[in-house]
Amino acid sequence: MTAQLTFQNVTLGYDRHPAVHHLTGRVDAGTLLAVVGPNGAGKSTLFRGIVGILKPLAGSIDRNGVDVHDIAYLPQSAEIDRTFPISVFDFVGTGLWRATGAFGSLGRPAKQRISGALAAVGLSGFENRNIGTLSGGQMQRMLFARVLLQDARVIVLDEPFNAVDARTTADLVALVQHWHEEGRTVIAALHDMELVHASFPETLLLARTAVAWGPTAEVLTPDNQTEARRMCEAFDDGAPACTAAPQAA
């Protein structure tokens, strides 16, 4: 298998303080990978490093020739400014910016693609709605529609099923499975362990660094999950980038 992403002793953080520490491993092309861990484990920080928002404090992330602009990123919905006056149609259309430019006009083919993406996630008829009027599930569907338009080889999803209803989750998981079948690399931060076991063959258990990484059934053991919680509690948020908190004896 060809490596899509390679992490070589990478440390990511803010103001020289690490949030992800000394991570080494690889994600093969076409992998469907869940990233799990306690709150504060560094999942969002890792994703910001993958998509190029954060530069490593140390080490490196090799994207195997994939430009960061060819990585589709679905952030947590809390990061979306719902007060911004933009319609659902126009918001989803930002998924075409790489092709059209931020100020490019949308021709008929582009508009048809946007309508098709909205239909694919069950939002036909919502085109003229302001994004601030959407429910949590509708917001996630809209974010998935934008990812669809990006047509990226690598897709990074930060808590894509958080606080949405069961039907929305099922519909969006089916879309993730479709991307996987197409051979795309999909990485998702998740909290629902049942969903991870059911739909994600590989898992990275993160607690500021890798606790375990591999087949989901081998990673999500009670001992590993207990160790992840302990490691997060022991980590020193004020540590410099080159050190980690001492582990308990």
C-alpha cells in the first residue's frame, strides 16, 4: 500500500506548547480511519496539522504529493459562524472555490453540481435558506455537501456526527462508506465507539500521542482506553515542545 500521510515524530501545538506530541505513523491511501480519544486528546489539533492550518513545532507531515488544497476538511460545526449572512446554496458553492476562485462566477454546470450535492445529502429545497436557520443535523448535511463538491483524494472530518439525529448519522455514514469504496482516504474524529466498531476498520487512539494504532478491534480495548484517559490527565499543558509529562510508575 502507498502511504497517503506519514507522520514522522511530529509535534503540533500553540505558542510552543504541544497539543500532539511525538506522533509517528502512516495512513495508507484509501484508508478509512477513526481518530478517537478523550476530550483534550489533540484530535482537532492533529487535523489542523494535516490540512496545513498548523505547522509542526517539530517533526514532519508528508502528504505524499497531495497539495493541502486537495484535502477536504469538515471542521466542527461550532467553528462555523452561523450569523454570517449567506445562503445554503452559496455556502455549499464555496466547495468549488479551487476551480472557480473565491470571486469567480458560477456558470450553469457549477450551479447544477451544487444542486446535485444538496440533493445527495437530502437538502433539496433548502437552497435559499440562511445557514443560521439550520438545525444541527441540517448543518452537518450542508457541510458534507460542500465536501462532496471538493472531490478531494483526502477527506478529514472533525466530529462529523456530533449532536445529530440517528437518521442523519446513518445517511452521512453511508456517504463516508461511498467515499471509502471510491478509494479516497477518509479520516474522522469520533466519540461513538459503537459507530467506530461498526463502520471504521482502522483506529488511532490518541492521547496527545498515539496510545494504539491499527485494526479497530485491537485498538479499542478497555486497557488501551484506560491508558488514554490516564495519559491525557498526566499531560503537562505548559510543557515545552521537546518534552512530555513524566509517566506514572
